[in-house]
Amino acid sequence: MSKKKPNACPMRKTSIGGQALMEGIMMRGPKTTAMAVRNPQGEIVLEKFPTVGKKRHPICRWPIVRGVIGFVDSMTLGYKCLMRSAEISGLEEIEAEMEREKAEKKAAKKAAKASKKGHADAVEADASAVETAAPAVADAANADAEADGAPEISETVEPAPAKKKEKKDSSLLTGIVMAVSMIFAIAIMIGLFFLLPSFLYKDVMEAHIPGFPRNNRFLQSLCTTAIRLLLLIGYMSCMLLMKDIRRTFQFHGAEHKTIFCYEHGLELTVENVRKERRFHPRCGTSFLVLMLLVSILIGFFIPATLNKWLLTGIKLLIMPLVMGIGYELIKLCGRYDNFMTRIIAAPGLWFQRITVLEPDDDMIECAIVAMKEAIPDDQSDML
């Protein structure tokens, strides 16, 4: 028998997903995607845009295939919103301030060196270098002054024609940075989670541990997946040491609690959201853990006699299949609550204790603002 979900209210069927950002949250509904981020003045800046993928070819909604498409969409949209949230939350201003301080220190060192040699002209040149670093700080100060009378929640508007070219150039630069960052992230992922586990198993465990079984596909799949899981846990645990990342994980908790509140049919208020659980079975963290577990099962069918390079290549080629199966399992756990789905969801829910932290009320307010914008007027769209 299926176990009843916690809370007395019946569960709604929902297709809303979300993602924690820098000082904010993105909620993705069937028609509208909304992003609510707090700026340095404490106001909630709301941006919304149509959800992509609604009019795609029917093949994109096939089982397994929809998981791969959804993963690519989530990564692309999530990274764009993350970059935008960093801009709204003032992270770029902080970086500009750091660059200014760095330029000042560099100029001061050169000025001191030039003064010892008696080169007054070099000192003047270095002073002008400091002045060129000032506009970024001045722009930030002007922005703060202009925002004094802004409403608590402000929506973005179309930029003035004179600023459209600047925005286009900025978008191009952002796109280049995103592409380079994605390539770098994929290279790290391949090296850390594919090449390193295979190297440790083949060149360390099999080669140097006396009596260790050779060419055992079951043991190889278990060991390499266990190494990946340990690397992932260690990586996430180290990220918790960073203050900004801890706050992002708190926003992750606000996202989960708000989705739970809506699914339970309750009014979206801070008080109601605060009472909800922060661990949700339909979560990106759970998806990653399920992908690792699925890779164990698929690894049983890969010959253990292959060298580590060929083995890594095969595992990369079957990644779409692993993604697709993991997505279907996540979808199953989010829709049903019974003995089997609780077993499937348990590893991911445990891992969320690292990536999902308890939010404060300000974070919950952001999640509620984004959630209300993502909810469609026609509830049949949620089915």
C-alpha cells in the first residue's frame, strides 16, 4: 500500500521545478520561468520569461529522451540565471572593488619604486592608472543612489535604445564566458569523475594491492562508482566552507519548502512554507546520486578487460542513457510515495543533507515571489 504523504492536504500534481541562485531562486513552470533575486539594497528583483521546450517535436517527450533534453535545458538555463543573479546581487560590484584595490596596490608599489629613483613622471603615470579603475566604483555608487526610492519588488523593463548596443555587447561577452566556463567544467567533470576513478582502480588497486581480483566487472563497477560518490561528497562538503555557497544551499532549501507548500495545497506564506520539509525527492542532487547508482548497474555489462581509456570513452557514450534512466526514476519518486519509491529516493534524500540547508525568512520570501509567477493560471497545464 502507498504511504500517505505528510501533511493533511492532498498532493497537487505539479511540473514546477526550481534552482537556487546567488541571493535568489529560479522557478520554472510549464509556461513561465521566474527568477527572484535580492539586490544589495535588500529589494527583490523579479525577472520572468517564457519557458522553453513547450513546442518541441513529440520525440523530445519520449521516455529516456526527455531526460537528456531536460538535463541539457536545465544546465543551460540554470547557468544563465546563475550569472544573471550574480550581477543583480552585486557580486560583480564586489569583483570590481577587488580589481580597484589590486590596481591601487600595484600602482603604489610602482610609485614607491619610482620615487626612490627620482622619476616623478612615472609616479604621475601610475596615478592615472588608479583613476582608470575608479569608474566601476563610481557606477556602483550611482546605482545605489538611484535605487533609494525603488519599490520592494521591481520587475525588469526593456532598456532604452541608447543602451541596447551596450547590452548586446555585454550579452556576447557573457555568452563567451559561459561557453568557456562550460567547457572547463565538463573537462573537470571528465577528469575527476571518469578518468580518476578508472586510474585508481586499474593502476592502483588492481596493480598494487596483493591478491586483488583482476578483470572483475562487478567489483570494478562497484569500486569506481564508490570512488565517484566519495569524490562528490568531498567536493560538496568542501564547498560548504564558502559563505556564498552555504547561502546558495539555504536558498535551495527555500526552493524545496515552497514547492512542497504548493503541492500540499497550502497558501504560499512565509509561515506555511517554513513548516515544510526541506528534502524533496524531485531534486537535482537526488538526480546526480541516482545517475551514479544507475551507472553501477550498467557497468555490470561492460567488459572489465578493457583499458582505462576505452572504458572511459564507453562510459561517456552511455551517459545519455544514464541521464534518461535517472530522470525517469526522479519523475517516478516525485509522483508516487510507496515502499519502492522511498528506497529509490533514500540515497538522494540523504545526500541533500549536504546541499539543502535550512533557509531564513528573507530567502523564503524570494522563493514565494518566484513561485507565484511560475504558477500558470490554467491548472490543467500542471498535469
